[in-house]
Amino acid sequence: MSQLQEKIKALAKEFAPAQIAVRHHLHANPELSYQEFKTAAYVKAQLLEMGIASDEKATTGLVAIIEGKNPSSRVIALRADMDALPIQEQNDVPYKSTVPGVMHACGHDVHTTILLGAAKILLATKDSWEGTVKLFFQPGEEKNPGGASYMIRDGALQNPTPEAIVALHVHPGLETGKLSFRKGRVMASADEIYMTIKGPGGHAASPHLAPDTILIASHVIISLQQIISRNRNPVSPSVLSICSVQGGNTTNVIPSEVKLMGTFRAMDETWRYKAHELITKTAKGVAESMGAEIDVLIDVGYPTVDNDPAFTDTAWKLANEYMGAQNVVETEMRMGAEDFGYYSQVIPGCFFRLGVRNEAAGIIHNVHTPHFNIDENAIEIGMGMMAWLGATAHK
């Protein structure tokens, strides 16, 4: 073990209790996407306490810089997201969300806590590593068009331009003490689907006098599923899910409008845009054939997340050194989406997973659920690992 690695591990252990307190503050005070004003102010204050200035990006985002020896020799970016989800927390913990209907159910409070901890470590060891580390505290990962796109728009990847970027994400399917990496494509693109089926409305006892928008909606939903089953190459993963049907408010009225909302995921960009055309054509064809009008909007969202093979191989090897190879496994390909894909389209990226599962403690629930939580021992591991990669990773 190198002297730098020993220092980082010792500092991660030393700083962990304070960072757990930071996580509790963030968890108790969640803010939705693009509304992270208090969170950003808190992060800015934490950085200033360390003596690190930060620049505002994307309204509620921040960029900060830590310089080691020979600052121009190497520039690596480390990224954390800060937004929460519109979920009512059901955990009974002292740091439970104090905001009704809003919860850090995806671990972004953990990501922010870890990056702040990594900043402390990097600052304390800056005479032991070379180059520059840029810290990205990003808003709006959970909502289109994705805070990463705004960070890039506002120049986060400039002055200086990082040669590569790293981010981690909590993984409740992976035990605490483990990390996982994957080279190449690791997560899907994600687009949002909005449809409104329109008719004149009518009396339910006279279905022959008005198109039945509820029935038409059901046919549209079924027909959309056939796009996946009959048009997609079966070896290319893809998902189309309609997750909201809104229409009608009583038992005997055919509603004049039914609204559908859903998501489309793909691992192939060519198929992605072909599917957009098929979704629109199919929905319009079904609705019009049954006597209704339909408005179709496909809100193009995040691209696929592609881990640069060479850079990820370097990061993976560094993780093996830091954690022990037995504690670093391969990440499964997932149909979930992440706006980190915007960064990895521009510069080499590595998006890896941090195990936070502890079955003995009952910490088993998935992200985006009201009982999601983490084994907080993972915070020490995450902040040490991010600092280690910040100090040593290279393109």
C-alpha cells in the first residue's frame, strides 16, 4: 500500500463521522430537481469552511477546484448530484425527511456527502498528488433535460477541461464493502412519452354517439407494447412502459380527454429514434381509426451512459488496489438512466457503483422507494474511493 493510499484511508476514517452528520442534514432537508437552492447554499458553505471557493453553474449547481502539485499536468472531474424525489418517506429514522412528499430516495444526499468528504481528503493530501481535481455538484439528475446538460451548457467542462470524469452511485443490490464497474455501455437512454386522446365526450349509456377515449387508450397501450415485441431486434434491450392513465371522474361519463404518460428506454441510439417514429405513428393510427384525435409528445431525455473502456480499466485497477480485487465486481447492464451520459459523450467517463446493502440491519430496499436507506459505513468507503481516484486516475 502506497503512502498516499494509507493517508487517504486514514483520513476517510477520521472524517466519516462528520460526513455522516452532513448526510443526515441533507437527507432531512431534500429539495426537488432544479429547486436545490438551500442544498447548494449548504454545499457552498461547506466548501468555504474548507477554504475552497466555488462557482455557480446551472442556477443551483456548483463547480470547485482543488490543485495538487503541477496543476496543469492532469485534470480529473468528480461529480455528485443533489436533487431528491417526490416520494413520501416511510423510514423511521432521526434524520427522516422534514419536507412532506419529498425524499432522498435515490441516494443523492449520499453522493453529495461523499464528494464533500473526498474534497476534504484531497485538500489534506494535495502535496502528495499531481494535477487538478474539479468538483461538480450538480442539480436536476432526476428530471429532463438533466442537470448535466445545463452544467455543460454553462461551461463546467471548460477552464480547465477535464481529461476524464468520475461519478459513483449507491447500489442497494450490492453489499457494503463492495464496488462494481463495467466497461462500455452501462445504462440506457431515457425518453418521456406524453399522449392526450381527445373526443367530444358523451354518456356512457350511448357509446355509439362518442368515441370511447378510455377504450381507445387501452388499445393504444397494447399496440405500443407490440412495437417492442415485433419491431425491435430481440438482442437489443429496450423498454416501453406506460405508467400513468388519467381520464374520467365518474361512472357514467365517457371523458373528453384521457392522458397517458410513460417512459421509453433503449441501448441503441439508431433504434431509439426509429422507435420514436413508430410510437407516434402507431398511437395516431389506433386513435384515429377509432374516431379520436391524439396529441403525442416524446420528450427526448438522457443518452446512454457509456464508460470509456480505457479510462474505466484504469479506474477499475485503482479500485482493486484500494479495495482489494475480491471486493470489486462487474456491474450489470441496467435499463435505468443517468444524465451522466451527457458528460461521457464529451469526455471519457467512469460511472461506478457503491454497495450500500446490509441485510442484517434491514437495509435492503431499492432506490425510488419510500423505505430506501443505506448502510452508512459505505460513506467512508465512497469518500476514500473518490479521493483516491481524484488523486491518481488518469486518461
